Amino acid sequence: MSARRDDPPVDDLTVGLVLRGLRIRRTWRQRDLAARVGCSQSVVSRVESGHLGAASVDLLRRLFGALDARLELLPRWRGADLERLVDGDHAAVVAATVQGLEHAGWAVAVEVTYSVYGERGSIDVLATRSQSLAALVVEVKTELASAERIGRKLDEKARLAPKIVRDRLGWTPRVVGRLLAMPDRSRLRRTIDATPILARMFPDDGLATRRWLAAPVGDFAGRWFLSGIAPRHWRKVAVPAGPSLRAAPAAIRARAEPGQTLRPPRQPAPMPASDS
């Protein structure tokens, strides 16, 4: 049976149910909550029914604030974090990461989207080394707002990496490493030092990272500070399709998104400077 046109979306219903639950927990009536924020009881009723269009964003925040709660807006777009759209530094770190990995002999894919068993997302940089049966999942960050969120998403991506690589390239990695790549800035270094959970999540420093990239054996979770990145002044580099990829059998050819290419290693300029 199809939903009626005036039925609220599922997310709006959830917001309304949460507001109602918080109000009842306080033993308030709808008119009590309305009086505290300066609106009518009918507006509160509409919001609790999931019709958020009956109130402005400011009023919604005041309704939750009156109940000692907070309403956060989180936009989503094509399964990727929107920070990639608004953060001009992100492309710079991705480009430097790709250059360093290719110099170390890895094949690289950028913005690899996935949808596996209901889990959806995008891997900033997915590097593979078939002769070593190794894969590396790289999370690129220019801000470290939530250590818990970074760790949770990177765990998901590393867990799904064997299937992603197998579906795209036709072989299964036996080793999957994790790498947090960041611009080399004192503010980010201080954040890592002041956040023990991040240091535990990514214990390997720049030297250990370079050693693992040269010989990917065993578990690896490292942090990589990339120097020489000019904030918001990096020109986006076009990535041409390599002839070896075009000649590869269709069964193992990477299904890249438009503008994204899985490239075989090349011999670029020297590896960007990095340390721990």
C-alpha cells in the first residue's frame, strides 16, 4: 500500500516521537511545552506527529532545548561526507596521498563507493598491491572532530575491504591496513597528542608507515602527516585512465565512478615529505 502524500517521512516521524518521549518524561502536557517556547499547542502536536514543516528550524531547536535536548541537522549526499564538498584542503591531501602511495608501488583508487549488506559509504583512497595480497584503506582528514566516528567508519571500511577488492579486481587481500592521512599542521599534531583514543587507534608513526608500505606484512594502523600542502590553493589534478587498466579483462577491471580511476603504479616525483 502506498503512503499518502501528506504522510511525513520516516526521519521526521522519529524526530517527532523523540520530542514526545522527552515531553512525557517531564510529565508535561503539550500546552506546557508550547508555553515555554512561545508557540501554540497545535504546533507542538503537529511536530510530535512528524510534520516538522509546521515549525521553523529555530522553533524546533527551542522545543528540544526546553527539554534539555539538542536537535542537530546532518545533511547527506550520495553516500559521502559533505565535508569533501566544502573542504578545499581535502583534495590536496588526497592528491599527496595518491602520489606517495604510487611512489611506494601501490595501485590506487580514489572515492571508492560501496554498498554491502546495507552498509554504505565511500573510501577516500583504496590502495592495493596484488603481489603482496595487500590492501590499504586510507581515511583523509583535515579536521579531527570525532575520534569515535573516525574509528567506527574506518573499522567498517577495513572490514569490508576484502569483499570490495574481490568484487572490483578479482582477488582477495590477506592483509588490510588502515591509514589516517592528514596535512602536517601543528594543530592536528596537538589534537592527536591530546586524544589518547586516536593514538591507540593509529599507533604506527610515519617511519612505521613507510616500512609497512614497502613490505605490507601483518596488522597495520598508522597516521601519516603530509607536508608541503598549501591550504585551499591546491589545483585539482585530472586523473587519466591508464592503458593497462583499459586492457584489463572486464571481470577484474575496476568499476570506477565518473572522474575516478584505479591507476597502476607509475614513477612520479619524489614522495611527499612526511613524518610522525
